[in-house]
Amino acid sequence: MSFTQELRQRADGIFQAIFGHPFVKGIADGSLGREQLIHYVKQDYEYLNAYMRIYGIAISKCTSRDEISMFTEQISFILHSEVHPHQNFCTAAGVAYEEMQGYPLAPSAHHYIRHMLTVAHEGSLGEIMAVLLPCPWTYVEIGRKLLDEVQPDASHPFQEWIQFYGRAGGATDKFRELVDAWAEGATSVERARMAEHFMLSCQLEYMFWDMAYRQEEWPVPMEAEAVL
């Protein structure tokens, strides 16, 4: 069993919880509310901006062109392709995508981004890959599961979202291969850190869905202060 297979097995309870989360169920049956969709897009737009910056940090630690190529391709994917599922949610919510950009981070999104940034600045390339992997991996599995179970047609409000992620996966497989290759040469201590980062990111993936579903905000509203 490969390192990433071991990680997936260890994290199966979290994956199953994500599959059963009301937000994911709401994608499946098309029942998500307008404000839930809006909150998700606002937060995910900022999350993906941070995700690309972490890819940039990873590139600075790469030692091969294959590694650089994978991260560069993923930056391009986010910039030019991953806007489409966002557009699907915005269309369903009746809002313009451009109006969903530039909002403050909710607590769970803030926590998730800071978790990844800490690993990116303090960890090895293997640790960075491990902390990033749960995001694409959970989305691919969600997409495939919904595509198989729902089989959405043009009448489904989230057909494009389901098909987009349900038909993805090649880049995630390559990502896993790089993580496995790194783990083979890593010490037991580094492998343990990689596993810890991966598991925490899985937990935070669940929290991100929950944040969007509950429209999470800070407990005490933060007002912008004038710059003196």
C-alpha cells in the first residue's frame, strides 16, 4: 500500500462525513439556498487565491522540472478552469461572479489558509504537497460520487459543478504520485509530519463545507477602522 493510500484509508471517516454533509447533499439534490451559495463562492474565491500563492512557495522549493510543471499547471487550472463551477453557483444564486470577490475570510477559511501557509513556510516540499492534497482529492471524489449517483441532466441546477469535478482527477493522480515518491525518501519523522498535515487539511475541508452551509461569520462583527 502506498503512502497516499494509507492516508486515504486513515482519513476515510472524514471523507465519508464530507460526502454526507448537508452542503454536499444540497449540491446533489439542488436544494442549496441562495445565501449558502454566495457565502461559499465568496470564501472559496479567497481560498483559491491563497492556494495559488502556496503553489508559488512550493515551486521555490522544487528540485525538478516535473515538480515545477505540476504546480504551474495547477495554478493555470485554478485561474482558467476552476472559475466555471464558481460561475455555476453564481448563476444558480442569481449574482455576478465579479461581485463575489474581495470579501473578508470567515473563521474556518481563515484557519485553513493559515494552516497551509504555516506548513508552506516552515515545511519541506513533501509537507507542502501533503497539506495541499486533500482539497483536490476530496473534490474529485465528491464529483465522481455525485456524477454516478445523481447523473444530472440539463435541468439540474448544479449539473456543471458535478460534471466539472466528476470528470477531473488526472492532475490529482499525478499529485498523489509526487507525494508517494517524496514519502519513499523521507524520514519517519517527516512522513509523520506529512500525515499530520494531511489529516488536519481533511478536517478543515469538512469545516469549509460546514462554514458555507451555516454562513459562518466572526462572533463579533469586525468594523473597518479608518487609517490614521
